[in-house]
Amino acid sequence: MSNLHAVWMGGRGFRPWDYGVGLRLMAVLMFCAFLALLIVGVVLLWQRNARSGPGSRPDEALATLRMRYARGEMTREEFLQANADLGDGEPAPPE
């Protein structure tokens, strides 16, 4: 090793274990934090998707049926029969 190189490196020569240990540790910790955030994000998206799946939305046909009944376009018996036909419940006995 030349004297110029030893002087430039602070008189000790280049020893990689003396430099950047803190930076390497910080990089590993940052990578672990990034991985943890990524996993948490994926889990949250998965849960949100599971909650808003096909079974969680009200059926559009049933919503239309309820609106028609609310506007008075059909009788109670017609509503109950259509409601049962669409699978939202058993028809109620007539009063």
C-alpha cells in the first residue's frame, strides 16, 4: 500500500468494517420497516376487498323492488311475492 493511500485514509488504511456499520444497520431496519408496511397494506386491502365482495352489496333487483313498492307502483301482496321470488324472504301470510 502506498503512503499516499494510507495518509488519505487517515493513516490506518482502508478497513471496511470500520465504516458504515451504522448505515448498514439503518438500511436493514428501513428494509424491515418497508416490508412490514407492505405486508400490513396487503392485509388491509385483502380485508377491505373481502368486506366489499359480491355478497356484501344489496341486490340491485331487490333495491328496485323496494323503490317501486315505496312509490306505490305495486300492492303489498305483489311486493311480498316478488320479494320472496328474488330470495329475500318467505312471503308473509295475507292479513
